[in-house]
Amino acid sequence: MSLVGFSAVATVTLLLCVLTGPDRDDLDEFYTGYGSLSPMRNGLAIAGDYISAATVLGTSGVIALFGYDGVVLALSTALSLMLLMFLLAEPLRNAGRFTMGDALTRRMPGGRSVRITASVVTLASLLPLMLVQLAGTGQLMGFILGFSGESMQTGCIVGVGALMISYAAIGGMKGTALIQILKIVLLLGSGLVVAALMLHRFDWNPGALFDAAAAGSGTGDAFLASGLQFAGSASPGIDMISSHLTVVLGGACLPHITMRMYTADSARQVRRSMSWAVSGVALFVLVITVVGFGATALLGRAVVAGADPRGNTAYLLGTRAVFGAEVSTAETVLFTTVTTAIFLTVLASVAGMILACANSLAHDVFAARVREMTPRREMLLARLSAAAVGAPAILLATLVQHHSLHPLITLSFCLGASAIAPALVYSLFWRRYTRTGLLATLIGGTVSVLVLMPGTNLVSGSPVAAFPDADFTWFPFTTTGLLSIPFGFLCGWLGTVASGGARAEEQRRQYEAVEGWILAGAIRGRP
């Protein structure tokens, strides 16, 4: 039944993309869908983009293995979207048109170097997440459908990757938005039913669920207290702060999330869209909390860790365990819906990331080189860019599928928090910010993450690291955020100061000329 569900979803979603795909010369429809989605649908699409397979499987696994620390991680994920909603959403919508490069160059006309750098950072931050989703596809399909052959898993990665490229190239923003909406409805609907069944098993008493999970964890009360996830760290408290700071600042600033701000047609619409998105994500945090604790309560932490050391199968194991020994037809249909929703989550998440990368390449790199590029040619470049991004991602995913993928997830969030977040905050709110400061922020934040990440224990020095047999750990924390985030902001300040007073004064005047557009949406300006 899962295979039938997967096939039906792939067919229906591809048909949706074909039916809603833009004309060959309509850039606004391809990049933004003309802002035609209602606030509710746009909000659901944002929530769908934000809740990736890494969130569904990875965060629920952390909850199942580490209890309280996993719940804090899930809450940090929701808090990140709330931060975007209150601080950046409206200015981003006002400043940008199609891509992050548009938003960053709104106050710096003609900044081709900024556009190229922004495109490189977009690719660097989203490619690791794409690899995680794609590489996990083979293992996920094997777990659900019951095969373990490497050639079958590789075939799943290639087939699903080809689907994702098709979604991005054919459907554009509107097509991928419809897939995101379908995904979030299926995911939330099936998840709420499973969570209700889980609570019913414990007589609707969350306290009994938590106590049973603590007993099944083998760690007792430590499961319900802070510190279990980072117990092996040299400084557990600081490591926890660094990790959650990275998630809060980096999660919602990734380019495939920020590009959804440009689909809103007014400041009021973007506020209402973000309200729907935050509500959807908060509701899903409750779902994975109940299901994650339920998996440990019903099966035990050892069983969850035995199936996957990172706990990535905890959501599916918990769903299966709540049915009991005898599974009815209705429960079989529910489990099929859950697995289909997760499969669609993988498809939709990577399609959104491929679209963000393709848009950035076509609009910020190629179109910026030609003064008068026709819309039809730019559309063709965007579609070819989707294939140019997706094909190498598929190849790399087949090569890394048997390694720990947690470092790649962390790398994306660290780049979002250390390079993209400082650049957006400075660009949207600091009057004296210069082009040199912006380039220093993007490059300095990115380089600091790339230098520090190989020294973490996610890469080597532990049994669940990417290279468990090696040990070249020298950085004492799990994420780089504690150093790389301040360094990204510092680079922006130093670059602006080094530009000189005259340059800063010129940039201040340029910013003041568009300040009304950026902060208040006085005019829907176009670069």
C-alpha cells in the first residue's frame, strides 16, 4: 500500500506542476506565482517549506533519544520562524523581488559582486540539506518497503531526485507551493491522528506518557531534564546554547524559506501568511513531541537507537507501535498515509531548495551579466539551472548515503546563522552598511563555518560521526555558532568601517532613498 501511495502522490503532484506551470516568458509567475496565493495557502506553503524531512525524522529522533533536549530543539525550530515573522518578513517582502540577491542589492544598485556572492552562499547553504534529504530517501524507502540492497536504495535516490528536478523546472513557485500545501495538510492531518491515538494509549494523560518514556529510556529522570544530548561534551551547557542559537538564527533565514516572502502581495498579506505558517509549525512541534515520547515509551530507547543510531526512524516506529499487535484496515491506511506524507515531505522540501538555487543562478548570476535578457531566455536558464543543481546533488547523495548526514544539516544551519542572518539584518536595518561590509559578512561568515566545522565531533571522534574511525576533533562544540555567528556580524562591521566615512555616507544616502520601501512598504519597488 505504501508503494501504491508513493506512486499516486508522484503522479498527482507532477500533474499539478504541469497544470500550474508558468508560461515560457512569464518571470513573475515562475519566480513568485504573481502573489496569487491567499494568506492561508501561502502560509501553509511556507510551513511546508520549513518542515523538511530532517525536521520530521531528525527532530522526532532527538526527542525519542534525548527527551527534554529534543523538545527544546523542536521549540527552537518554531521560535526561528517566529523571529523571521516579527523581524524580517515584511522588510524582506518589501526589499526583494525574486531572490535573496534582490533583497541585498535593493540599497546598492548594480552590485553584481554582491549578487554572485549571494548566489554562492545560497548554493553552499542549501546543497548540504539537499544531500541529506536525497541520501535519506534510499534508506527511508528501504525501511518502509522492506528492502536493503544498495542498488535499490541508489535507484530510489536517482528516481526521486529526477522527480524533484521536474517539480522545480516545470511548476516554478506556484507548482511547488501547491505541493507544499498538499504535503503539510497530509503531514499534519495524519500526525494529529497518530498523536491522538498515542495519548489515548495513556488515557489522555501526558504525564503518564512522559513517565513511561523516562522509564523506557533507561536514563530515568535525566530523560526529562536538560543535558542528556550534550552529556559527552566538554561544556554541555555552552554546547547546548550554541546549538539552539544556531537553529534559531539560521533555520528561517535559509534562502528557500526567505524566497516565500516575495510571493506575498502586500505587507498585510505577509503578516497573515506568517501567522498561518507559525501556527502550522507550532502544531507540528506538538505532534512530534507526542510521537517521539510515545516511541520511547512503547518500544524503549534501545530499540529506537538500534533501528537508527540518530533515531531517524523514531517517527515511523512510534506510529507503527501505537497500533498494537493486531493492525486493522483503518490503521493500515493511516500508516500508509503517514509514510506517503513523509515521502511527499522529501519531494517537496528538495524541490523548494532546487528552485531557490536555480532562481539564484538564473537571476543573480546569468541574467545580471546581460543588460537586456529576454524573459523567455531567463526562464529557460532557470529551468536548466534546476537540472544543473539537481544532477550533481543526486550524484553526491549516492556517494554519501552510508555516512552520517548530521554534519550536513548542521552545516546548512550554521551558514544560515553566520552568513545570511547577519547580512540580512545589516542590509535591512543599518543605514551606513556598505557593499564591502556586505561582502565581508557573507564571505567571512561562510569561511568561518567551513574552517570550524571539520573540527567538530560530528565529523570525527565519535561512533555516530561522519568518519567514526578517525579522530581529528579540535573544536569543543557540536556546532560552530558560538564563534561563527559573532564573527559574521563582526566582519560586516569591520568591512563597513574599513570602507571609509565617505563610502559609508554614500551608502547611508542610498539606503535613505529606499528606506520607506524597505521598512514600511510605501511602494512595491522593483530593483
